[in-house]
Amino acid sequence: MINHPAGPPPVKPGLDLDDGSPPRPGRSLSPLPTRRRCRLRARPRLARLVVLLAAFVCAACGLVYELELVALGDYLLGDSVTQTSLVLSVMVFAMGLGSLLAKRFTRRPATAFALVECALALTGGLSVLVLYSCWAWIGRYQAAMVGLTCLIGVLIGAEIPLLMTLVQRIRREDAGRAVADLFAADYVGALIGGLAFPFLILPLLGPGSGALVTGAVNAVAGASVVLWLFREEPAPRVRVLLWGGCALVLALLAAAAAWSGAVERAARQALYGGQIRSVSQSRDQEIVLTGPAEGPLRLYVDGRLAVCGPDAYRGDEALVHPAMAAGPDGRVLLLGGGDGLALREVLRHSGVRSVLVVDPDPALPRLARTDPGLAALSGHSLDDPRVRTAEADPLDWLRGVRPSPGQSFDVVLADLPAPADGGPVKFHSQEFYGLTTRLLAPGGRLAVRGGDEQHGRQGLWQVESGLRAAGLRTVPYAIAGSATASCRPGPEGSQSFLLAAAAQPPLTLAPDAPPPRALSADALRASAARLTALRPLRPPAALTLLGPH
């Protein structure tokens, strides 16, 4: 009988058995040559800090990918609540799935983590260009967005189990302490990514280039650091392939960055057609102006046709002239209207002394001033000395203004898209109208858009309920013809509006301005009588910021 010595078998000189994970029953640890072990591993505290730094950077990149998808969906489809809910819910589900799948790869955590980070860098970096191309050429944006979100979420979810294994491989310690440190690095990284996106990445790079740069940072910080620190894990040939894969990912991202401009131009050409005169990407929206110098011009805001040159005057005349005719019109507040078209109609009235334009995006007024075609269409109204502009969200601006005799207006015009036309609910909420009412001078009037009637009249009555809840009396009216009929042929529609004041406002036209092309006093009164007859006996509830939308 052979007596075996107690304890583990002797270790051969020059070999390292510490791979950080306990051996399975019946199996021993595979020895790794000590000479291949990174010198930094001999200093566990510093090595652990490097892994936590990699977790920090990867978490920041992961949150940027999420925010890129949310922002792009808001730009292209306009429904920010739906896009945010869809991206976050699918992402969180996929992260859980990725965590479960990562359990199969914890025996080779460094190799697996390098592959995950390369795949995540490539997928997240190209996600914006891929989705924009799907939206422009294929029209299947939602399906592509869900698929990419799920893939990115699976890869992000696989990071934590693999990083946890790597941390324990450096120095085994209490699981609770290791998890606390790893989650702290992850959460702080997410904070930095969340702050960098709106204040740094989006203004300086935009969604497309920002995603590509984030992918490059992800590849370097994730795959390279781990492959350097744990280079003893993969075999030499595998290690060379992993380094080559990381370099290939960086090369593909660089090539995509070089060609992104051409891809965007081709996609816009396919989407908008005609001659693209100007493209502006602000923090809030994308503005595209198309059409030849002689016209007609088309203005797209986040892919939505907002202005069609031949028909632009219809809605602007209907919004402005009835409100200006119902009383004094010396001081006018225009909320929105950065294109200068509604302002052109305001300045036709000889009694106007001052106009304040509050628009959230300075890119649109700048385009209306600098583009010769749009400036001519707006009558160079923004250059009139009576006009002042303020760059602010209309709701935020209203909250910050203190009512005073010098800060009251005879006419307030809300040139903001109605909810029925895809406009934000907050600009037609009861709170918004309540803040606006404070700024009305005695006898002042407020005019708002009620939406295209082809989308139904429910939105019109909801807007009216909000105005009435703010203590105003209202008159609904409409004009025939869509605001984009010449640019987008379809069934003849009509646009609805609401005129509101503390007392019942008259519906007429003023003699101190040239006769409108699309309006007449008789037609206004006839449309008001028709809509009044169609008003429901039990109007819908007013829109509120906290109510159902």
C-alpha cells in the first residue's frame, strides 16, 4: 500500500496555480507559468483598482448607449415617453438575461470579458448609424431598435458576473465587500456617463459620432486593460486573436466615423428628397430645410414636415389675425414661432409696438435669419427692431416670469404644435395655460392651435377644457386646407384653433392690416358656428402634467 503525503501536491518551480476560482471536485487547477503573469498582479490592491476602473468606464459607456437610443427615438419618432419606456424596459430585461448567460463563461472570465467588450463596443458604437439607416431606407425603426437594445443589454448584463470573477481572481475576499466595490464603480460610472451625454457628448459630437467615440473608449478600456492584466489566461494564439479583434473593432469604428457623413447625407437624400439646403442638429431636435433657391421650401423638424412654403401662410394667418383683431395689440408674446412665419403676420398690424419671441431652440431663429429662402418667406421678420427673442423652453420661461404691469401682453400666441399633431402635452396643459393667463393685460387674448381636424376633434376639446380650467372663455374656429397640402398630397383637411380671453372674444379681422389670403370674417364665424354645434355635451378632461395623456 502506497502512503500519499497529506496536503496538496507539491508545486513545480516556476508555476502559478492561483487562478482565483476553487477547483471542481475531482479536478485540480491548471498550472499557469509564473513568467506570463502580469507584474501588476503581484500588487493586488493596484490590480484590483485597475479592474474597478475598467468597470467604471464600461458602466459609463453602457449608459451612454442607452441614452443614445432614447435620444434617437425621440428625434425620429417624437414620442419621448414611449421611446424611453421601451428602451429602458427592454434593456433591463436583456441585462438580466446577459447575467444568466455569463455564468457559462466564468471559467475563462478574462477571455470572455474581452469578447463581450469588443462585441459591445462594435454594436453600441454603430447602433445610431444602423438605426438611422433603417429609419430612412427600410422604415422598420421600431423592430431594429428593439433588436439592438436587446443585444446591447445582453452584453452589458454579462459584464458584472465576469468582472466579479476577475476581482476575486486577484485576491479572494468576502463576496459582500467585493460586490459593494464593484457596484460602486458601476454606479459612479453610470453617473458620469449620464452627465456627459447631455452636456458634453450630444452638444459637441451629436448622437452618431458620440456613439462611435463611446464605442472606441469601451473597446480600449474594457478589452485592452483586461487582456493586459490577465494575459496569462488565454493561450498565446488566442491572445493574439483577441488583440487582433480589439484592433479590428477600433478600425471598423474609425472607418464608420470617416463614412458617417456620407451615410447621413445619403439617408437624408432618400428620406427628404430634393435639394437639402441646411441641416442643424441641436440638443433638442434636428432641423432640415430642403428646396431650391426659388422654392418651394420645406422645413422638417425631427423628421416631421413643419412648414410647406406654398401653404405656410394658412395656419399662421388663422392663428394671428383673429387674436390681433379682438382688442389692443401693442404688446405681443409669441411662444414658439422661431421660423418667423407667424411673426411675419403679427408685424403686418400697424399697432404693434413690441414682440417677444420665446423659442427653445436657437438653431431655428438662426436659420430663419441666415437662409435667404426662409428669410424671404418670413419677410425678414426676425430682423425687425420691434422684435426681441429669448432662448428658453416656453413652460420654463412662463414659470420664471413674475407678472407685473411692464410684463403683461395684449396678445399671446402659442405657435406650438397641438397634441393631436404630435406636439408635447406640456404646452397644452392646464398648468401651461394657467401660467400664460397671468401675463394677459386687461382685455388680453390668447390664441392656440387645436390640431388638424383629420386627426379627430378630441384633441381640440381637450385643449379647450384646459383653457376654460384656467378661467378663460373660448371660441373654436377652423380654416380649410392643410398646412402641408402642396408638399404632401392627400385628402383635403382643415386646421382648428381656439381664441380665448377673460370675456367672450369677438371673432373678426382687424382693419389695421392687409386682408389675409386664407381668411374672411364670414368664413371664421361660419366655422365657429359649425364647431360650436359639434362641441360634446360632456367635454373631455383638460390635459395636465400629471394626468393621463
